[in-house]
Amino acid sequence: MTPVLIVLNAGSSSLKFQVFDMLDGAAPRLVWKGLYEGLGGSAHFLVKDTSGSVLDEMTWGSDDRFGHEQALMHLVSWLRQHQEGRELAAIGHRVVHGGEAFTRPVLVDEAVIQSLEALVPLAPLHQPHNLEPIRIVRRRLPGMPQVACFDTAFHQTQSEIASLFALPREMRERGVRRYGFHGLSYDYISSVLKDYDPRLAGGRVVVAHLGNGASLCALKDGVSIATTMGFSALDGLPMGTRCGAVDAGVVFFMLREMKLSPEEAERVLYTKSGLLGVSGISNDMRVLRSKAATNADAKRAIDLFVYRITREIGSLVAALGGLDGLVFTAGIGENDVATRAEVIAGLAWAGLTLDEAANRAGDPRISSGSGSTAWVIPTNEELVIARQTRSVLGGAQTKLAI
């Protein structure tokens, strides 16, 4: 039997998964990938092979009460029917926040779960949903090895000064500091830079992870030295529905003058702001681009997004002491030709020159000239989780038949 591992990334109403073979002495190899969406309502299941061909698809009605637990057990059942000589060995999970305690991936036990639950206030939009499948697996598949892999861990290399807020010491002692997120994505980009340009692997690089969640990371010699997200996943760039950096006084205004409850204010900052809030139309960049020529609010949202990206890149270039390369990744970064062009246009001062034909064609390198270079590199957080899960398990052959 070939051992396989499942990589899970859970959202409030979704469960993304990838299945990897774990052959002895070989890197994890993707076998299948898919998702469940609409969980808790009209749920939909889709699974594809590595070529992108649909292998199976299913929909449940809103009365079926098909949630995360039903999705997980359906996935295990689907694997059993399609195991083809494979045996489920482990499950790796994306967990957004590891706090100060978890600086590397960890084998899950009850003490780990309790520690991660204590971090829910630091990532209320993500952490509860990341932890739910971990609890389900412990209940329904007792003995199954599970590994938690953290978006915050990659940034633990940053200096103390880079992680500090100018707040009283007692707040720092209670864990109020800059953590940074999207670390699994930055870990992957760091690991493949040498394949695109060996000079970048040891150079000064800004990575722009631009999607519904968005942030920037400054890499020096492949290591994180600064990032735009801070204590929570609210900070830094405007995002799909999140505000990005905002004067803390705005929160007091919301509470005192607008009479919002803390929960209402949190909901505004996390789910009603960003591209959606500024445009009043959508958090989807594709929709905003289609309307920008005739709708001033759509154009304003795009302009603000690009302005903040270029401004924040400037701060990271200062932290790096220069710039050798810029990498675009994630949904917008990998697919939005116009956003890439506008960002590079705003960075002419940094020696970047757009190769318009390469940008339109989706080539990996989208800059011209001999100065700083710009690249489009697809991220692969799931492969990082698979690698980290295998590393934690140390090649153990513990298996639970599916």
C-alpha cells in the first residue's frame, strides 16, 4: 500500500483538499485536489486529477444539513472507493495563527488544540474554521496523525524591532506584537526562487501575495525580515473585504460615535471593508475591472489598492536596503495583468521596467532591462503543508486503512 496524506484548508462554508502520495525517499506527489463549498447550505463537491479533469461531482440540498463533518467523512469514503492501492497515513492542516508558541509545524494533540483555541481572538475570521476539522478528525478517526502548519511561523525570523508595536511593555508580554501571515505562501515562493533566478534566492526580494487576502513580505536570502500584516490578518494592504491598515482612532469612533458594538465593529473591519467597502459593488477584482471605466467607485477601489501596494513596497525596500526582485503571486497577483502593470509603473524609481508583452502573455518574468526584475510565480501552499507534514512525521509508516 502507498501511504497518502490529505492537506485540508477549511473556511467558514468551504473545505479545500489535496491528496498527496508519500513514497519513501520522494517528494510528496499530488494525486487529486478538490473542494466542498456551500457547507451548511446547498453543498457542492468537486474533485479533479492533476490534469484538471473532473473525476467526480456531487450536490446536496439545503435540507441535508451537510456541514464540515459530513464533508470530511464523505471525503474519507470517496478515498476508500478510489484508493487504488493507497492507504491514508496522515492529515495536514493549514492553521492561520500559531502565536508565539508555534514557530514550526507540530503534531496535534489535545494540548496543542487548547493552545490554538486560545489564539482565536487574534484571527477570528480564520482560526475557528481551521480548528474545526482537526476536532472532527480526532473524534471520528481516532489515532489518525494530524499536523498543524502555520501561516505565522515563516515570519519568526524577523528581528525583535520588526515585530514590536510602540505599546506598553505589559501588552508585549501578553503577546501583542506583529506576527505576519500568508507564511505558507511565502515559504513556497522562497523555496522556488532559485529555479527562476538564482540571484534572487540570495537577494533582496519583495513578494506580493495579492488575493482576497493580501500582504507583502520582504525576503533577504530567502528569509522573512518584514511584512505588512501585523497582530491580526486585518493589517497592511486593503483586501477583498478587510480594511488593511487603519488609524486605531477609527475604531474608537465606531464604538463611541457610531454606537457600534465591538462585534459589529469587527464585522465592518473584516467583512464590509476593503475593495467591497470602497467600491460598494464587489470584493472581486474581475468585477471591479469590468466596471471601472464607467463606475467611479469601482475605479477608486482599484486605485487605492494599487496605491497602497506601491507605497508599502517602498517601506519594505527601505527595510531591505534595496530591491533585486519583485514577485507577484496568489489570485490577483497571478492573473490580473492590469494590477501588475499599474504596480510596476508606480515602482519605476526602484529600477523596474514592465515588459508589456510578457505581462500580457503571463510569462514568468515580466520586466525588461538589467536592473530589478519582476516575476509572476504561482504559489502552492498545499505542497508546503504536505512537505511540513511529512517532515514532522519523519517518514513514519503509521497508517489507518481508509
